[in-house]
Amino acid sequence: MSDTGRQSLTDKAGAALKPDSEKSTTEHVGDSVKGTGDSIASTFQPQSEKSTSQKVGDSVSGNSNNNDQSLLDKAKNAFSSGN
């Protein structure tokens, strides 16, 4: 379950696991809008008010807003480059 205004872990995983080449323009735009909204919500929601699952989701998705790659992006990049 996700906190109010936040993406669930299932939604994040679904968006991350589907290859970009298989996504429609609408899906790309939707992912971008949802990701931006989730990042903004993460920024304004105090850590003390986040559920355990949301804290885990933020750390896995790199939603700390300091321009670090997320763990999911690192895994996708490693897989696609053959490393």
C-alpha cells in the first residue's frame, strides 16, 4: 500500500520493468508525470510520516532528489550494457 499521493511499489516496478521500446508515447508521458508527482510528494512528506514500504520504495527508486541513479536504473543500465 502506498501513502496518499504516492505511487505504489507495484506501479513503480511495472513501469521500470517494461522496456521503453515497448511503451507508447502515452505511457512515456504518464510515467514521467507520475514519477515527477511521486518525487514531489516524497520531497514534501517528512520521513517520519512515511510508511515502511514507502521508505523502502524511495530508497530503491532513488527518490531522494539528489540526482543519484536509482537502484532500478542502475540494474537496467547494467543489464542493457551486458555488465
